[in-house]
Amino acid sequence: MTILVVLLGMAISHLVFPVARLRHFDGLLKPVHWTRRRYSEPAWAVAAAVVLTALLLAWALSAAAEGLLGALGWFLMALAVFIYTLGPRDLDRDVQALLIGGNEPRYLKARRIMRLHSDAGAAEATASVLRAAEARWFGILFWFVLLGIPGALLYRLTRISLHEPGLRPAQAGYLLRLRVVLDWPVLVLMLSSAALVGDFDRVRRAWGQYRGGFSAWRLDSEVLDKVAAAMIEPQDAFEQGVRNGHQLARRMLLLWLVVLSLLLILGWLA
């Protein structure tokens, strides 16, 4: 049932654009606000508040939904949470805006949100799209499939809590450690799928350049910058970099969804 939620949720999120307007997380961050103001020590208290908020909220939502409608209630609640935690913006539409160019408001807003400076080139554009795909698609997809509603809430809350104003460096450090733990398996699967649907030799070379003699456990989102640089040609313009990153991310997503669909079919046949 979890896999069916993912397939249906991805379709709804992409086709029904107005759902993006419902993704407001201020209410979910209230425990983090309170913990940051009340407990300056220990520094890990904010990270603990994120984990507890995700777990308790997931338990409350699941218990309420199942109590009202049973298995159907859980399915509908899981679908709502999955769609809610995707994004928060639609990547496909941001990519379309980046390809407009000029001084269009949509273009300028997309550049700002994707953290692309005015002098960004093809490699930076590709890396920005891949990083956005990690945060908006693959991270939520992986943790929802693995842990269900708690996984999706934990991943999104960890991401948005890093933008909490007033965080002390030590508090932000614990949140960053939590994000690294959550991102590590996602990045491993992203690298593997990029090698399968893209250029295996280029991805392998990018991984070798990133690793630089360190353990494979040392893995963060910077590896996507190396992959992006390996995937573009020297003559590629900014727009081509955007297209390359988007095409690669969509092929990777398609591979993930195909694998999940096969698992769903095998589950029905078993």
C-alpha cells in the first residue's frame, strides 16, 4: 500500500499544481521554535525536538485516521502527508521558469530559489537541479517508503528546521548531522541510478574525484556538484545545464518508480 501511495502521490503532486500552495510548515515548526528559545543547552535539544515532533505527529495522525476509517483512513492520511511533504515547490515548473531567461519575474524568482547567481554556468545549473531533486523528490520518496509517515515528516522537518532563524552554530551543527544521516542512503541510490540511466563512466569518475581517498561513509550533497560537472560539456550554456540536470533527474525518478511498481506487482502476485 505504501508503494501505491507513492505512485499516486507523485502523479497528483505533478498534475494538480494548486496543492503546492498548501505546503506551509510554520505550524509544524512551533516545537522547534519553542525548544530553541527555551533550551539553549544542550545544543542537541533542537534536533531532538525535530525527531520527537515527527514521531508524535505521525503517531497522532495515523491513530486518528485508522480509528475513523481503518486501513482506508491510513491510506488517505499517508497520501496526504506524502503530497504535503513533497516539494515544497514543483521542480518541473521551476525548471521551466529557468529556461525563460530575460527579466521575467518567474525566471528571477526561480534563480533565487534555486540559489543560482547571475554568473552561474552549465555545471552550477545542473548541480542546482540535482540538489533540488534530492530535497524535493528523492529524499521524501526514500524515507516514506522505508518508514512511512514518520519518515516523510522527519526528512521534511529536518530540512526546513535548518532555516530556523536564531539557531546557534552548535544547534545548527546537530541538525546538519541529522540531515547528513538522512541524506546518505538517498545519495547512494541517486549515484547508483545516475550511473544506470546516465553515463556510468562519468559518474564513476565524479565519485572518484569527490571521494579523494576518504571513506565511502563521507558522503554529502557536494557529490552532486561533481556529478553535474562531469555530465556537461565545456561549451554547454546555462540553459543546457538546466536541461541536462532536469533530464537526468527525471530519468532517475522514472527508474525509482519503475522499481517500486515492480515491487508492487510482485507483492500482488505473492
